[in-house]
Amino acid sequence: MLNIEIQAASDRLAAAIRKSDEFAVYKQLKDAVMADDTNKALINEYQRLQTKLQMAAVTGADSTQDDIQRFQQLSGLLMMNAGISQYFVAQLRVQQMMSEIFQIITSAAELEIRLPGM
């Protein structure tokens, strides 16, 4: 169970994240691109393949040539769509903000957690 003070601070942080410009832009773009069923299906497939390829790289497993080729094709297709491209950039900005928050919290707790890209 969380300490009451920590829970209150977490709630304030969550509210501040939701009020941030980065999140507002991300949410607006996400809602717009996900409103189209084709976009949504393509993005979901892209993210599934991205995760699969990243997990294979981390574990040392071989990725199939089909997965790599499909991921490259989807990447090219999605990046040609200005709305989706903007959504991915906005998503990256929110992820960067969350990474910075995570670093601050783990540092305060004197934890040495090293994640890829951090």
C-alpha cells in the first residue's frame, strides 16, 4: 500500500502529465489517426512487429526475414501519412517525458535501473 503522501504526489503528477502540452498534442493526434479503422489496424500491426523485433534483439533470437520485411514496408507506408507521422513524433515526445520522470524517481529512490535508451 502506498504512503498517503506518495499517492497524493502520484495523483498530482498524473494530472500534470494529462495537462501537459506534449500529452494534449499526442492525445489529439492519437484520436484522429485511430478514428480510421485502416490506420488503427496498420499501426497496431506496426507496433506488434516492432515489439516482436525488439524482443528478438534483446534475447538474441533471430528475426524472420518476413517480419523484418513487413516491418520495413509498414514503416514506409505509415511515414508517408502526415497524420500518422505526426502522431509517432508526438508519441515519442510523451515517451521522452515519461523517461525523464522515471529517471528522476529512480534517482530519488537511489535505484540503479538501466533500460535501453536511457
